[in-house]
Amino acid sequence: MFSRLKSWARSVRRDAFAVYLAARDPRTPWYAKALAFCVAAYALSPIDLIPDFIPVLGYLDDLILLPLGIVAVVRMIPPEVMAEHRKAAAIAAERPVARSAAAVIICLWAVSIGLAILLASSLFLE
């Protein structure tokens, strides 16, 4: 059961990226692009229908609403366009992860936060 769940999660992740790619494709209908934008906005938004700090229910809306939104968008996109972007998403998922780039970004954030704290302390302590 765990392997099936893991496989399902990978396919949802692949389809989410494929939907993103398809939303940028001119062959995709405008209404599919609009729904794809709404699904992506909900996925990235800090505001949820049920806040995440509520045990179980907080994450349940993400586990149900996001896959349903992705399925709805996939059904609106022409099959040949979606197949093309699924292949592209699968290829992108196989690429190696740049951990050094992540380390650089984390360092930049740490330096930025440190400078902000230093600036704030110098302004408020004087």
C-alpha cells in the first residue's frame, strides 16, 4: 500500500508540473489556463480553506482539493498537449537536484535576515 501511495504522490507531482507547463502552452484553452492559475494560487497561497494547524483536517483539504483541481485541469487540456507536457515533466523530474544552488540561496536568505536584524537593532536601540 505504501508503494502505491508513493507512486500516486509522484504522479500528482508530475502532473502538477505538467499542468504548469501546459498552462503556458498557446494550444491550451483559456479556461484551462484560468483554472490552472487558480489551482496553483491555492497550492502556493498561505491561506487555506481549513488552516494547517488544525490536526488532520488542515492537511486533508490539501490532499483532496489540490489533486481534484489538477484532475479538472488535466481533463480540460487537449490529450496530445497534456501527453507532451507529461513527458517533459517526467524528464525534468529525472534531472539531478542542484544542492549547491539551494545552499547558495539559503546563505543569501541568512545574510539578508542577519542584515535586516542588524539594521532594525541599530534603528531601535539608538
